[in-house]
Amino acid sequence: MSLTPEEQRLWQIFHPYAAGRQTVALSQKTRFVHYTSADAAMKIIRNREVWMRKSTCMNDFMEVEHGLRCLINAVAQSEFGKRFNLALDQIFQGFSAELEKFFVRYIPLIRTDTYITCLSEHLDDEDTLGRLSMWRAYGETTGVALVMNSSPLLTPSDALNAWTTPVAYLSDQEFGNEFGHIADNIENEAGFIKTQDRELIKNYIFKMFWFAAISTKHPGFKEEKEWRVVHCPSIYPSNHLVKDIQPVQGVPQPIYKIRLEDIPDQGLTGINIPALVNRIIIGPTKYPLAMGEAFIDLLKEAGVQNLSGKVWRSEIPLRR
């Protein structure tokens, strides 16, 4: 599935930060990586599914609050926000008040009914060792890094009603500056936007607000180079994601499962295990040989044909 020229133009107007990051990731063939425990990695491969967890159950449950605060301050209090609202009202009469009312109604759902899967950009020089800070944060004593090819994550598709978005590490002021780029775009593209359906533009901006709220983090986390797959079932229900209740570290919680199966008629391909998994890195552990053998067998069980160079053991002498 590819965007039409008009859809691409609207995406660049209202999502300039994400559009820029995606262009770079595609041109550089950036891979993504998911750092997790060996047990969770085994379940992903064996069950052919990835879990999306509620934002309120993530490591830092205040992450969404940071993004929401930055967004609200930018729209309601900054000079960029005034320009943003004025430009929209000049295109569609009374649009900014209508948009505010619409968005405020959904803030509780954005806070409590957003589900996320977290990934990081994987650098070429991390192919054999992984990233020390990520092993420390997520590896526990038997960490595994699942390195993934990015094509299915960056190719536009509404098959799952779950979308990949880069995380922006911004302070309030930096967020305001990014928001200023969107105000510039609306002013410069007013003639084009005016030719579009009012509800369509409202939905584009609503999704922009949602992405901004759930994918803006404090600059202190910048080294994680995070991207997120996000889903809000109350707003964008899916026919393919499966809700379940599962314990995570002893805490029963609702999750959504992404089945690692292609849906080619809706533009989603390359998500099956043989196509998706680029390599597996076994983190610093007392059991590297046994874990390496186990993951080779798991990949073989999942249908991976060429296993050469698929499983690596990190040699970082991690001390705990």
C-alpha cells in the first residue's frame, strides 16, 4: 500500500517530524530492535505474536502526561499555537474551537486506552554487541535483542489500525519550535488544505495530536532512539489485533496481540518471522551457549531457512 500524492502531501504538512524521520530511516534501511527478556523473546517467536501494552503499565507511566502537557502548552499558550489556530480558522470558519472540543473529548482515552510496542533504532556497529544501556535497562540476566527489518514497520498500511511513529525527545520549548513548523506548513499550504474535506483535515490533525502526546519523551531518554507502534482501540478499532489478559511481571493486565502474519490485500507484508527477524543477539548472561542453541532451534521451528549469522552472542562483560 502506498499513499496517494494528496495523502503524502497532507502527511508532510501535519507530521513533518515523523515524515522526516521516516524518510531517513527508509533511505538508510534502518533496522529496529526490541530489547527484552529471553522468555519474552521466545514467546514472540514461538507464538508468532507481539504484545502491545497499555501506556499506563509501561516503565514510565508519566510519559503520556509529558507529551500531553507539551501539546496543550503549545496549542493554548504559545505564539505558535495562536498562529496555528488562526491559520486553520482562515481556511475553515470556527475550525480551531471545533477541533479543541473534539480533541478534549478524547484526552481520557488517549491517557488510559493507548497500547504501545516499543522499539529502538539499531545501528550497524551494534550488530554483534548490542547497546550496553539497553541491556542494563531491559536485559535483566537473560536479555535478548530481536533485530528486525524495517520494511513492514515503515510501509504505510491501515491493516491493523496500529501505526509506527518515531519518538521525539523534546522539552516544552523544543516542542513549541516543532509545532511552529506545522503552523508554517498550514500557512504555506492554506490553498491546498482548503480544497480538502473539513472532516478529513480534522482527522489528520487529531491523529497528529495523538501521536504527539504519546510519542514525546523527556530529552534525557534520547539515547534510546525509540520508535513506537501505537494503537487506541476505542478510537481506531481493529479487526486483526486480539485483546487478551496476561500477567506481565506478575501484574495481570489487558494487552493487544499483533499476529506476525502478512495481510497482503491490505498492504501489510514482511511481518512473518522469516522475513521480519534480521538477527538475534544474546545479551550478557551466564548461559550464552544454551540460549544461542535454543534460539537457533526456535528460528528453525518458525520457518527460517538460512540460519547462518542469525544468532550472535554479545561479548559485553556486563557487571551487575
